[in-house]
Amino acid sequence: MDRKISLVDIIEKWTRAFPGMGGYLDRERSRELDKRIRTTLAAELDAQKEVIENVISEIVNQGRLTGLGRLGKITSKMARLADTIRFAPYGYSGAFDPVKVDGERLAAVYTFDLGLKADLAGLTGLVSEIAAAGEQAGDKVVALDKQLNEIDEKFKQRGAILTSAGGADSGPGN
């Protein structure tokens, strides 16, 4: 028999042989998808932080120091928020996780993350305006700082969605 067995064939046999394995694989795919979503969102923030860092470098190279403190705080805030997003708890719980996340809450988290992506798109516009205005971008810097604070507060709600009572699965393996 020269037939090559693919990984898909093996997994299909596995899921037929072990009841519940299909659900396990779906959960693992959900965890991986959630990680990719968060990594993408964090990378978008990192890219915007880099633009602001370039603005800072440009201002310094011109021998000006006006606004550098606030821009520096913004880059720190962006880095912290990117890490918060990147390392947030998974949207789907494993078999032995203390808090179980059901499908309904998982869908709510995915919807939340889509909204967060839209919020980050708004940041991109502000960062572009700041880059174009350079040292003269005072009001836009204030707006960016405010928007970062709002996104940070909003992201805290994601954790509340994952841990809220009433929708959790009831025990290990569920």
C-alpha cells in the first residue's frame, strides 16, 4: 500500500476513535485564532508607536524639545497597551482552566475584538496627522492620548466578558 496518510486523515481517525476529540480540536483552533487576533492588534499598535518614535526623532534632530515629554508618555502607553493585548488571557478555556468560556461569550469576545480593530484604525488616522504636523500637533497629541486611554479602559471589559458569571461551562472538560 503506497498511499500516503495525511495529517487530516490521521486527525479524522483520531476524532472517530476518541469521543469528544473533535470538540477539543475546535477549542484548540479557537485558542490559536484568538492568539492570532490579539497578536495582530498588538502589532498594529506597535507600528503606530514606531511612527510616533520617528516623529520624536525628527523633532530631536531639528534641535527642538517641545512636546517630547507627552509624546514619550504616549509611546510608553502604546507599548504597555500592546503588551496588555498581546498577553491577554485566551478567549477559549482549556479543559482544566478555572474559568470556562462558552461559545456565546467567545462570540462576544470576537465581536469585541473586531470593535477594537476599528478603534485602532482610528488611532492610525490620528498618528498620521501627528506625523504630518510634527511639533505643531499639540491638540492631536492630546486627542491621541485620550483615545489611548479609552481603548485601554475598553480592553479591560474584554476580561470581564471572559470571566462574567452566567455563561460559563460548568466543569472540567465542558
